[in-house]
Amino acid sequence: MADAPSPSAPKKPPTRRFFWPGGLSARLLILTILFVAGASAIALPAALASFEEQWLLDRVRAAELASMATEVAPDQILSENLASQLREGAGVQTVAVLDNDGNRFLKVPGPRLEEPPYLVDLRDQAPASWLSAPFQTLFGGGEGRMVRVIAEPRFYKAQFIEVVAPDAELKAELSAYLWRLLAIMGFVSFLAGGLVYLSLNYFLVRPMQRITRSMERFAADPEDTAAHIEPSGRRDEVGRAEVQLERMQEELRAALSSRARLAALGEAVAKINHDLRNMLTSAQIASERLAALKDPQVTQAMPRLERALDRAVKLASDVLAYGKTEEAAPDVRSLRLAEVLEGAEEEARLSQDGVRMISLVDPADQVVADPDQLHRILVNLMRNARQAIEQQAGRESQGAVQVSLFDEDGVSVIRLADNGPGVSERARERLFQPFAGSTRPGGAGLGLAIARELAQGHGGDLSLAETGPQGTVFELRLPGAPTRAPAPKRRRSKSPES
């Protein structure tokens, strides 16, 4: 069995069934020439038909003038010699007139024809027959054909005048006229095509080539300064494309620079994390030994020292957690939300003496989520609320975080509302951006970024619903409507008699 082709193998270019240049300029030139030539070709049949009609009409007028010689001839009968001269001068074989009384008589008789001529009636021609007549003359029949032409007389008061003439001369002149037309069409097509090509090439193709080269160089090396495009200041679509490309290049360079800094930061943190955690562990051991002392001053300072150490450990852990390429896929299951809230309340250090949690969630209410990831989301939100309330100066009322659960179009919405100072306008703009959305001094700005990433990994989202001096409200959306766990069955006790 043949081996499957490698995914990295270069793809073969598609084969072309006919020649078609790859450059936009060459395609534009060819198409312009073809369109101009096609437009000229539409007018070609009409030009040939007009030429043939005028040629035939000239022969009729010449024959009509020549036939007036019969008016001065004895008994209005021409001699054979004079009739031959008139026929040769007019370029016809015979001239006949049908007068108003319906009498047909030959003005200039001619020799007897071996084959009947084909008819062209110049008095009333249908458009289709008028346009096709030149091509029938050029390509129809053989040598020695005759054409019978009927037209309205100019010098006779009669119904019509008809002439019979050979079409060899007509065919020769029509053929020469056709070649002249084709030469003119070719010249006009190339001239117009060249002018249109030069115009479009200057106004469209060259700017697009400039944009394309800038995109290609930028894709090959975003740090190449020569890949930067300078907008030309045009107000059309090309100018707008240049402005958007310049903006995109600047944003991508900034994103790549930020990504490189984050990668370097993650690598540096990963290298020092082991030593840092050892240091923090040693400090925690020392703090536990100090706590064993009965010194009142030490006992009073220990809570602040423990909180500082915990924050340091949490900060290092958050930086490492966010530095991972991606979070593990959530292992979703039905959870009693009240039980998850109890664990998050304890880890976020909410208490009845300080910032307390007010739960409006029924103990039987269930949501579908990963227990560990939901715990991390709630801890981040509760800890942020507690820290914001504790740092609020001049606060009189007790801080609280109220948690509720409701169904919104088949989605479980966990609402956390605190009565803290609210989120500032500056912090609100980059609230969920890592290392940029911290709302307190010394914060890394990772808690909300990690929480939102975990929520989106569930197929939901975390958003700031309300904020202001009265407090802040976050809404956590999880797929699936909340459900109510069934009540446990009570075991029936046996009676003593049984």
C-alpha cells in the first residue's frame, strides 16, 4: 500500500487548460483588448450592410441615368453596340422599369442569363436580411453569380426600376472593405486597450501591487521596516485599503511584541518559580514557629504576615497558571451550587465578621460545570470583591457579596453583586485583559482574565453587568438551565410491634 502524502509536502499548482497570464496587469490588458474588439465586432455587420446597400444603389442610379438614352434613340430602341456601351459604363447587364400602369419594359436589354439571379429589394428590407446580406454575398454561391436589384426610381415616374449586375465586383470591393474595417478595428482595439490599460494600471493595478508587496514582506518578516506601507492619501477604496493595512500592521506588531514579552516573562517566571516557592515555604514555616510564641505583639502581626505570604504564593501560582498554553477541557457534571459556594467562600476568606456572603441559592439548585474550574472562578470573583471592599476608605456599612442563580433562555446565570466602591472607568476598559485589568494596587490583573477564560471554556462567559458607587455586579453564564436536585428519600422506620 502506498504511503500517504506528507501534510508538509508542497501542493502542486493547478494545471491550466488554456493559457491565462497570472499577472493582473497582463489580464487587464488582454481583457480590455478583447472587450473593445468585441464592441467593434458588433458594429461590423451593420457597416458591411450599409456599404453593400450603397454600392447597389449607386449601380441602380448609374443604370437609371444610362437608360435615359433610350428617350432620344430612334423609336426608343437602342442598337446592340450602344446598349453594350451603356451596360459596360453602368456596370450592369440589364435595366428594366415597371411603370405606373404595370407595364414592364427593358430600357437597356442584355444577354440571356444561364442561371436566375438572386434578388435584393432595396425598397423594404427586414433588419435580419439586411444584416445577413453582405455575408451571403461574400460566402454564398460560386463564380459568375448575378444579382437582381430592385429600387425606387429617381428620374422615372414609375413603380420601381430593376437592374441585373454581376456580383463579382461587389464581392471584391466588399472583401476589401471588410479587411479595412478589420485593420481599423484592430488598431482601435489595441489603442483603446493600451490607453485603458495605462490608466487602470496607474490608478488601480500599481497601488494594488504596492499593497500586495507590503503584505507579502510583512508576512515574511513583520519586523521588517520596509514592509510598512505609507498611505497615499487617496480617498477611494485603494486609499481606505492602505489605511486599514497600515493599522493592521501596527496592531499586529504590537500584538507580536506583547506576545514576545509575555513568552519571555513566562519563561523567566518558570525558571525562578522553584526557588521562589522554596523561599515562601521557608517563610511560612518561620511564621508558624513565630505563631507558637506567646508574645502579644507577634500574635497581633501574624495575620498580616500570613496574608502577605498567601498573596505572594497565589500571585506566583496565577502567573504560572496563565502562562500555560491552554486550560484543560472542563469535566462537566451536575453540581449543587450551594456546596461550591461554601468552599469558595472559605478560600476567599469571606466571614460574618468581615466581608460576608449572602447566598440566595437554594441548597437543591444544580448547575452543569467542572467543579474545580467553577470553584476557581467563584474564588477569584469573591476575593476581588473582598479586597476592593477592605481597601475602601471611610466605609461605615459591612461589606457583603450577594450570590443568586436564575434561568435566562435556558442558560444558568450566577449573579455576584457586592456593595463595594465599583470599578473605575479606566480599569473597566481593560478589565479582562491579562496584566492590564487590575483594579487594586499591586495586583497582577490575572484573576478576571483566568476566570473569563475558564467560563468561555465551558461554552459560557463572564461579564461585568453593572458597576458604580453602589457596587459591582458580575454575571457568570453557564450552558444549560439550572435544575433542582431531587429530595432524598426518607427511610420508613419499622414499628415495635413488627
